[in-house]
Amino acid sequence: MLDPSRRDKRMRELQRRLGLTFFGHDAAEVLAEAMDSTPEVDEFVGRNHRNPRNYRLAQLGDAILDYVIVEILFEQGLSRGAIEYNKQKLVNNMTQHRLLMDWGLPRFYFNEKGFLGDPGIDQPASSPDHTPYLEAIIAVVYRCNGMEYTRDWIRRTVHPALVKASRDLD
């Protein structure tokens, strides 16, 4: 069982690493929502189907990330096809995974048993094809701070890191 004080300490470390402020919210609590990959039954798709707890947040964060990236590419004057090509290159799962590795975020992944790397926890509950953590973080930033703060953070921090990660994969 994961010790809540250990979880909170690590989530505050994550907050500092990401350069985030959560106005009127406990950073440890909201980031824990984003980083929690405890499997849960998804009643909509059936009793035998389990998704990590943070997948719901990731769905919201995915839409916000796509929106801001398209907005940035649109402002660069790119054609529709170039926007789509570059967006896919920047937000695909491989690029996001590379960014998460570059930022050292796997040490913050956890489930009900503990953190990734703890004895007996050798991989997160998420699919190897999709690590929802960046998208889930974006969702909690949005839910706590609104769109303007989230857009600024993505433009200042996430977008440049995605560009670098996509180039590293080329």
C-alpha cells in the first residue's frame, strides 16, 4: 500500500520539476490524480476491461494539447496538411513517451501498491503504446488554473519539449 505522505512528497517534487502553480488547490492531490495508474473497471466497455485511473483525465488533456498545438502551428502560417502532419509528429505516443523520459517522469508514476521502480512494480498500469501521464497532467492544470494558464504552460514548456523529443526520434 502506497504511503500517502510519500506520495504527497513526490507529487510536490513533480510540481517543482514542471514549474507549475495550482491556485487554490493542493498540488499533491491534483498531481496524484494525473499520475495514478491504478487499474479500474470501465463499466462502459465491460467488466473485464480495466483502464488506469488517469485515463479519463488523459482524454481531456489530449483534446487540450491537440488544440494548443494546432493553434501554434496555425499561427506559423502552415497549410492544413502541414498542420496535420506536424501535429501528429508532436503529439503522437512515441514523442510523448520520449518527453516523459527526458523529463524523468517515470519515477512519479504510481498505483495503489507504490511507485514505478518500487519492489514488485516494474511497469505502470498503462499500455506500452500509450502513456497517459502528460495528457493527464495537462487536464489537471486546466481544471485547476483554466485555459489561459494551461495554454501558456503548454506554449512555454510542453511545446518546446515536444519539438525536441520529436527531433530526437528522427
